[in-house]
Amino acid sequence: MGTSLIYRSAALYDAAMLVLYGRHYFSRYRAIAQLIPGGASVLDVCCGPGNLYTRYLSKKNVSYVGLDMNRGFIDGLRSVGVDARIRDLRTEEPLPDAGYVVMQASLYHFLPDAAPVIDRLLRAADRQVIIAEPITNLTTSRIGILAKLGRRLTDSGHGAEALRFTEETLDALFENYHCSVKTSFLIPGGREKIFVLEK
Ligand SMILES: C[S@@+](CC[C@H](N)C(=O)[O-])C[C@H]1O[C@@H](n2cnc3c(N)ncnc32)[C@H](O)[C@@H]1O
């Protein structure tokens, strides 16, 4: 199964995300970085090219570990001294512990049943799990060719995945975690919704 174009290099990923998020691209990372105190330990699962750390968290003196199944992204991070590890979250290997466990724009890769991965993130976190997930995207476009393009562009290597969240389906999933959810809100521009779960 081939990895899609946007997952083949950090520069291509950035360019595609800039087109998708426009002026709100940077605020998607800022919104998460603001939730993490200086000096915290952070596990970033499905970290991609690691922009959250290299552009934001590195300034906050956090200890950071990034996990992703994409060797290109991980090699890129390791080459600049970041603790990044190749890991396919579909395997049962236990996750490293951290105060704050983050997953951004990646929960859809675990559909149709994303609950087991949320449970694993909760087990790994000492303090909080922060999940940000897109609720609008090309794949839900009524224009067939755009929907198909969206699926192909975000193929992480498991094949073009048809399933994505809407705000309703995401809210319904986190309703099962209502005892843990401390807050939830949309990022500027409204393309992603953030859920903060407390231990
Ligand atoms: C849309 S990107 C998000 C990257 C980053 N979190 C961000 O917001 O910029 C999704 C990432 O999830 C990774 N991914 C998808 N399925 C995965 C799995 N089973 N295990 C580990 N990483 C996975 C992909 O390789 C890709 O880097």
C-alpha cells in the first residue's frame, strides 16, 4: 500500500496543510501548545513531521517524545535531535508514559472504532490527554472527486480511508468519556475540535 503524497515529506505535508487550513494553520498547533505547561513531559502520538514540538513546544522546555509509523517523518525529527520513534499504533506495544499525551488530526486513522486507542492514550497519561480532530475535510465533500482526492491525500499507508469524523460523531464518541472530559472547543477557523481529558 503506497503512502500518499502529503505523507512523503515534511515540506509537502506543510504545503498541503497550509492550503487546507489557510491562515488558521498555525493556530491549530498554538491551541494545543497553550494547554501544555512549561517543563511538562509530552508524548505526541501520530506526530507527523513534529511541527507541534519543533515550532512551539521546544520553546517551553518540555521533554518530548514523538511517535509515528512514517519513517520519513521520524528520521527527519531524529536528524535534528528530537526523540522520535517509529511506532504503528495498531500494534499493542505499550506507549511510553508522559504527563501530557497529545494526538492531533489522527484519530480518524483508527476508525471505525477509535475508542481502544483513546483508552490507550489515557493509560499512558499521568495528567491529561489532548485530542484535536478535524471535523470538516475534503472527504465529506458532496463533490465526489474532491472526496476521493481527500481520501487519497491522507492515505498513511493503510489504504485510502473513507471514514472521518463530523462534529456530531466526534461529540458522540467523547460522550462516552464525559467523566474525564475537562473541556472541549473548536480551534480558530473551526476545522478541528479539541478535547482535553483529565486523569
Ligand atoms: C494528518 S497527520 C497529523 C500529523 C501531526 N499530528 C499534525 O497534526 O501535524 C496523521 C499522522 O498519523 C500517522 N499515522 C497514521 N496511522 C498511524 C498508525 N497506525 N500509527 C502511527 N502513526 C500513524 C501518519 O503517518 C501521519 O503522520
